[in-house]
Amino acid sequence: MTSAAQSANSGELNFADPQVMECPYPLYEKLRSDAPAYFVEETGFWIISRYDDCLAAIRNPKVFSSKMGFRPGSVPEEVTRIFNEEGFGALPDTLVSNDPPSHTRYRKLIDRTFTAGRVRQMEDYMVEVVSQLIDDFIGQGRLKVMHDFAIPVPMYVIADQLGVPRSDRDKFKQWSDAAVAPLGLLISDERKIECAKLAVEMHHYFVKVFADRRENPRDDIISDLVTKEVDGKPLDTPELLSVLDQLLVAGNETTTSAIGASVVRLAQDPELVECLVNEPEKCGNFAEEILRHESPVQGLFRMTTEDVEVGGTAIPKGSLVNLRYGSANRDEEKYECPADFDVDRKNASSHLAFGAGIHHCIGAQLARREIAIAVRELTGRLKDIRLAEPDKLSHTPSVILRGLNEFEIEFSER
């Protein structure tokens, strides 16, 4: 470990500390300054914290592999038993946890799912989804932001696109939470077992949907998945479930977090609200800036396939590395005054919230528009937006994700 890393290792860099989890940005600043490649002895993985280093790693999948062969954190035997005996076994690596050429084949299957053109065609539909949700609560003057707005906006959209009923929203959210909770590395073995049971429940639900779409194809994503072929053959059930898991989670979890963070920002800055009312075209750049500023995915893992040097520090072959997007997106060398939220920031869209390169998020264009539309419609219809209990804002502990716990706002109608 370099002397810079030693100077950073002052006992302050405890990622499991609740205060650090709630506000990691001072820690990130220290890492970028003192130890841009830092080994966390307690967890056994490296943190890469600077923008340029993260981007270089993302663009070099040959050295920084997504196909790690295992998942960080211990897995109880009961979890393995549940998947093997009650479910469909360990699902294959297809998208997020895969490398070329295998990754390329699966990616081609869904690369055109949410193109910019298709998302533009969905604009009126997404406005309708958001407007109906606002109609439901606007007369009350108070809103449970996550449950009644931030969750259902992307959840309804992805449910409609997959071709499954919105009425199962609560199930989808429960399943989605169970899919991402183990990634945070901070849950108990009991919760891991519960998550495994929920994952298997979801898989059985969708296997029935797969069978229906084979017999009765529709104009939806699942029909596309069950009828298309990879290397001349259709996807088998474990492959379908692997792809679907990622579409469901990517289709709602990060967007929910970004919409929640957007509402907090609006409640804390009345002048910004009026700016967006007068110039609604800025909502697109607002979406980019909230993604940069709050980074719903704080970091993702890679495995080094050879010895490599990052930030002047040697990282051995076979090391687990966390590319810290939440830190990269506040790098002083990339962004002027990065801790400030600037709706007019010229390079806001260069953030790494969606990754980059071959693993750039499939739903990035969709998420951007969902956030922008949600903010535009909210500011167009609500005024005097304020946090009902500002002292109670908190985030769910996770090494990977940054998502708000439930909070409420009060407001008046325009």
C-alpha cells in the first residue's frame, strides 16, 4: 500500500459507519486526495475514487472484468438450497456480471429496448402516468414521496413495458428490493434467506408469464425475449430469468432513488422550483445533475484479471475492485464546485451514474426522461414544496446503492 493510502487509513474510513453511509462525500473527497486506489482491509476489496480512473477501468473490461465468478459477501447454505431446490438454480451471467463475447450476444438481444427514439415515442404516455399519480394526491396537500410517487412512476412504466399488470406493483417492488438488498453487503443472514425466497417467488411468477407469451405473444418486452434467439436458439428459462431480473431492477430501483432525491432538492430550494416553472426545458439537465450529484448507484464491482496500477498504486491480479461512481461524479478535477447542485452545469451529462462503455445502462434514456418528466410535472402543479420532517431524512444503508427511506412533503396547488 502506498504512503498516500496509509495517510488515508486514519480510522475515519469506515464504510459501515452509519454517518458515513448517510453522507459519504467527505470520505470520498479524502480518498480522491490521499488514496485514489484504497484497499479496505475489513471488506477485502479496493475502492477506486477518481473520475478518470473509474472511466478508464470501465472502458477496459479485459483487465477489469465484470464476470467475477462469485458475489461479494458470504452466502448462507440455506440460500443456495432455496435456489437449487425451490427455484431454478444459480442463474447464468448474462448482462451486468458478464464479459464479451458472451455479454455481447445477450446485449444485442435487448440493446434496442429503450433507444432514444423509442423513449421519445413514450413521452406522452409517461406524462400521463405521472399526471395520474399527481391527480391522486394533489388535493391532500401532503405526500408520502417514495410510496405514492417515486416508486410507482418507474414501476408502472416498466410493468407496462414488460407486459405485466400494474396491480402487482407491490409484489414487483418487494421482489426488486429483495434482488438489490444482498448487493449492499450489510444485511443479516436472515434477510438474505428472505430475499432468496422472494427471488424464487418472482421467478415462478415470471415463468408462467413466459409460457403465456410463447402461446400468446404481445407487443411487450417479455414477448420479445421469449421469441428472439441468441446464437440460433431461444433463451432457456434460467437465461430469461437472469435478463428479466436485471431489467426489472434497472427499470425501477435507480430511477426511484433519483426521483426521491429530486423531490428533496426541490423542497430545499424554492428558487430552483420557480426557475423550472419558468424554464421547464431545464428539467432535462436537472435530471442529469441529480444523477451526478446523488448517484443512485454509488459503485459497482470488477475483478482484475492481471496486475494493474491505478493512481500510482499497484493492484494485484485477482483483486475485487469497487468503481466508486458516487465519488467519481464529485471529482474536483472533472466538475467545478462538485458539491454544489447546479441546474445549468454544462457537463452534467458526463456523469457515470449509468456506467459507460459496453455496460452502459440499457434503461439510461428511459430513466432520464422519467426523472425529467416527474420534475417538470411536479413543479408545474405544486408550489411551496417543503419537507414535512426535514430532520428525519435518511438513506437505506448499502455499499452499492443510495436510496432514501420514506419521507413526506407538504405543498400547495398552483
